[in-house]
Amino acid sequence: MRHVRTRPWSPWGLLLSLLCSSCLGSPSPATTPEDRAGSQGLRFRLAGFPRKPFEGRVEIQRAGEWGTICDDDFTLQAAHVLCRELGFTEATGWTHSAKYGPGTGRIWLDNLSCSGTEQSVTECASRGWGNSDCTHDEDAGVICKDQRLPGFSDSNVIEVEQHLQVEEVRLRPAVGRGRRPLPVTEGLVEVRLPDGWSQLCDKGWSAQNSHVVCGMLGFPSEKRVNTAFYRLLAQRQQHSFGLHGVACVGTEAHLSLCSLEFYRANDTTRCPGGAPAVVSCVPGPLYAASSGQKKHQQSKPQGETRVRLKGGAHPGEGRVEVLKASTWGTVCDRKWDLQAASVVCRELGFGSAREALSGARMGQGMGAIHLSEVRCSGQEPSLWKCPHKNITAEDCSHSQDAGVRCNLPYTGVETKIRLSGGRNRHEGRVEVQIGGPGSLRWGLICGDDWGTLEAMVACRQLGLGYANHGLQETWYWDSGNTTEVVMSGVHCTGSELSLDQCAHHSTHIACKRTGTRFTAGVICSETASDLLLHSALVQETAYIEDRPLHMLYCAAEENCLARSARSANWPYGHRRLLRFSSQIHNLGRADFRPKAGRHSWVWHECHGHYHSMDIFTHYDILTPNGTKVAEGHKASFCLEDTECQEDVSKRYECANFGEQGITVGCWDLYRHDIDCQWIDITDVKPGNYILQVVINPNFEVAESDFTNNAMKCNCKYDGHRIWVHNCHIGDAFSEEANRRFERYPGQTSNQIV
């Protein structure tokens, strides 16, 4: 349970609490509960922290005792019913694993199952009142639409904490408001209270306070500000103070966790001798607003990154991975909390943590688990500086991988893009806003060369997660009144925060295919697959085979041999093949499915199977300077679940024209002895090379992370034998290890002496 520091109770504080209860629509303690049909005298409230008035941990009072609901089998439909019980029109989301903190008392309901149309939660199925096998770490919460039911009046209450809730914080620029770019990094601190936005008195204001405010706004750190200038400016302006006596330690993830006082409603002399608190924040590298800030940050000595996030659908969220002994691994969620999560967020250039996620909420990692029981004070510059335990395989599993959601700066990029014509808010024709003040207009994007990477950026800018598809034709979606194409030649790397940051035609529109039917569209999703090759298996299974030509007719038919094989003396002679096994895991949060539907899969008579993807992997032999000397490719002979983790069932099997794909938590194994699982190296001279394997090379299917799709190995060939070693995933190796890889003895010379 998180401890909130508050001032000692006083008569004024008690009066303020009662006033706050009435302003939020809560009854006074003397109010007699009014029974509603079907409610059986139950009362409902939202509790926990941090939250807003329309979200929180759901608590039910039954027989005079308050209790919670377990998140087992909880769904959005149950949240709809509970939000109506609380007086809201509907739910927009729900939470599990005690996001708003663990409750106390009874766990009244478990395995709650609702259709969403019930008038009362009593009409939903469950294990029965008070019958639960859960702990309060599994308490469910709801996020309701901030819209009350017309005429709603009963005993249901919004729980009020011991002090007024600081719901939001913002910085208001004191000068040049219209000209300042986003994000706003300096200005007057304002907090949103139930009666509107108020300023903070700067008496006793400290750098620790600024640190907390900047963290909430998505910035990793604060800097000193010219208070004399702002005090002079304050003398000419009217101010509305609502908060004073703020005293933060600096490690808090939210201002409400600091010691603070609210002004009394009838206090006429507020902040005597003081002025509005002013804060200036330093943006992280992703959000540096000017080239000067970028230059300043780049001039600082940068050490090797030892923490990263993987698997998140939005910037600043993901599974936490740390680097140890040149190998990336995950963090066990034991004792994982907001302080540790905030250290990670700030280290990566974001603000403090909004959520500390447990239970592999951002997908399960693979390989090592490096840390457990991380205990941070919140002041550490890196997660590695926090006390922690090293871990063995018996201590923790990847089902307990820790994750984070960080506070991000407000950039407003989501206001410059929209979707139209789709069946739901996650799909449609992409429209972007261009022009300056007074001449803003919406337009379409040319569909030429629009692909998965561009669609990924569009979905990220929209705040809708990943792209399932990037569409070059959108004739089936009505464009409405927007018919002008205003952007073309869009080319993204996939890491940009908005389409503006991608390369595109800046002076004129050049579109090969005109008309609104050939404009760009997207289908977005909150989850995506993530394929990862088991690199150690490649190294363990690599060998050379001289295979007779008379056994390679099928392989030749499917282009699995080098070009020189066409002029060979068939069926005499042989081809030299580098063979190895490839085991491809899906670590994402969605199944990997071929882009093409079953109707377009191609039957290959020779090998007796359907190809669901033209190219699934590329196999290449490269010289140290990157020149390709041999290549192979793997069509998706058949994507299926060869094996799965213990708690995962197979879903895809190729037999009898079955569905193809790779389930989350499963892997597809192409053994070394399968046809075309090789590279034809017949024409390769002895020397030192690089073996490279790339999965999903054309980004044909969306993944949450394309940076881990390539594997490299050192490869030494003496004309008779081959040594494959030092295999690693392209992004999963440290800078120092990559340097060692490049310095491999003899790497600069391609001839065996």
C-alpha cells in the first residue's frame, strides 16, 4: 500500500474534506442510502491513487463492509455495468493487478462475468459474494467516461482521499504563448482542482518540487529558472492560487504524493509576498524542441545504453531489458514499484513512471533474467545503481517480466492526423493537417510506396499502437469532403514520432497514381507479433553438406540454389550447402499471421505444401565490408507451431490445408535437414565472412519490433570445413561486443593463408 504524506488533521481540514465531498456529488455521512431496483442496498465507490474522479479501484459496500473485486475474468462488459452503478454513462477501459493500489477488507466478487446489458452487478455471474481465491494485488479498477447519467441520484459515491486530489499538472508559458513550440518546457505551474486550474505559491519552492513536476510532464530533469524575471512579470498579472506549502523529496512519481496544503475557500490573502511557482524542464533526446537543446545534449559524454524498453505499443512504454556481460535480459517483477520504474523512465529520457507493470504485461522476454527485487529510492541515475539481487533460472520466469509506462511530454502531434471512412476508430484513410496559422487544411497522402513502416508511424502518431496493415489503395473507404493530396514520397524508418519527421516531398506533390482511391490508409492495433531467431541454435547446428544434384530437383524448382546451378551438368555433380537449423519464436502480444489470405496461398507440388509468404527469411554470406557473395531465401514453406511454452496451446498446423502462423509463446522450427534450409556456397572462396539471417525482410507482416529481426555470425571457411560462431541478434549485442565482432582476427583479409 502506498503511503501518502498529509498534513495533520485540523478543523479547517475536516471542513475542507466535507466541502470537497459535496462538490464531487457525494452524500454527507447523514444521508440515508437510497435503494435502487436490483442494487440490494449496495453502495459503490472509486478509490486508490493516482486517479481522476471517473476512474479508480472499484469498491462495494455490502452488509456495512467495504470490499473489492478480483480481476479474474474481468472484462470491459463488467466495467460498463459498474460504471453505470457509479453514475457514469459507460466505461472506456478497465485495469487489473491493483493499478490503483491494493484495497483492504473483503474481496466481494471473483470471476465476475457480465454481458454489459445488466441493470445491476447483482445480475452478473460470479463465484458468489465473498467467495474468492484472490489477493488484493489482483484488485480490479475501471475507467469510466466522464459523463454522468441524467438525473442520477443514489447512495453511490466517489471516494475522496484525505486531501483534495491534484488531478493534472501543466506549465503555462508567461510570454510568447502563441509562438512557443510544443512541448512547453518552461512556465507557471498550474494544477487542476475540482473547481478548475489554479497556480501554486512559490514560497519554499525547491528544486525537488520542480523535479517531480517535470517528471509528471514527461521530462527527465529540471533546470534553474530566472525567478526575478517572473516575479517582475507577476506584479502586472492577476493570479489564482490554490496550493501552497509544497514539500517534495524529489523521488515522488506524482505531486499528490508530496506534502502540500490547499488554500481555504474563504482565504482572501493568498501567497502574501510570494509569486506563482515557475518550473523549467529539460526534455529528453526524443523531444528536444530546438537544435540548441539537441546540440547541448549530444555534447554530453554518452555511455553505452544499458537499459531499454521492448514490446510497448506507444513511446515510453514496454518490457524493461538490461544489459549484463554483453547480453540483454529482463527484470523480475518482484518488489517492482513506481520508484524503480521512474528511474528507468528518466534514464531513457522520459518523465517519471505512470505505471509499474508486472506479470509480463508487455510480453515475455527470451533468454536471461538479470535482476530481481530491485529496490530504488528514486534518486539513482540508472537502474543498475539500485540495490538488487542477481537471479537464477529457478528464481523467476519470463511470465514475471517487469514493464513500465512513462509520462511523456505533450507534443500535440495527434491533432495533426486523423482517419476517415473506416469501420472503427482504428482504421481508415489517413488525413494530415498542413499549413500555418490561418491557413490550416486537411489533405490525403499519396499511396505510392506507402508500407508497413510508414503505417507504423501513422498509428503511433494517432496514439493507436501498431499498424496491422499499410494500404496503398483505399477506394472502399469514403474520403468525405477531403479530396486533395497534400503529401507524397513518404519514407519512414519506423521510429519517428510523427509523419512530419519522415522523409517526404517538401516542395511539390509527385504521385504516380492520381485520385483518392490511391491514397494511404492504415489498420492499427494495440498489439503486434514480434519474431526472434534463436541465434545459439544456428551456431550449434551449422555444417557443410555436399549434396548430389539428382537430389536437388525440387530445390532448384523453388530457387533454393545459386544461379550457377542452372548451368551445372544435371544430374551429375553436387552443390556445397551451408546447413543450419532456425528456430523462430514469437515473443509479441499477437499471433504472427501471413498477410495473404488462404485463397492466395500457392501450392508447390514438388514439396507438397502451400507457401503463405513469398519470402519469410533471407540467408546471406557477406564479406566483412558487407558485399554479398552467396544468398538463400526461405519462403514460408509452412508457418506452424512446432513447440510452445508449457502454458500455451498450439493453434497453427499445416496439415490438411490448415491455418498458418506462429502463436504468441510458440516457435516454428525449420530443421537443418529440411529442403532449402541452407545457403548454396558452391562458388564461395575460402575466407572470413559474416553469416546473416533476416526474418520478415520486407516488413510484410507488422511486428512490434523490427530491430531484432536480423542475426549475424562470424563465419570462417577454409574450403573444406566451416566455423560459425559469435552469433547474435543485430540489436541484442553491446557496442563493445560489436567492436570485438569487427576485430575478429583475419576479418580484414578474405583469404586463408
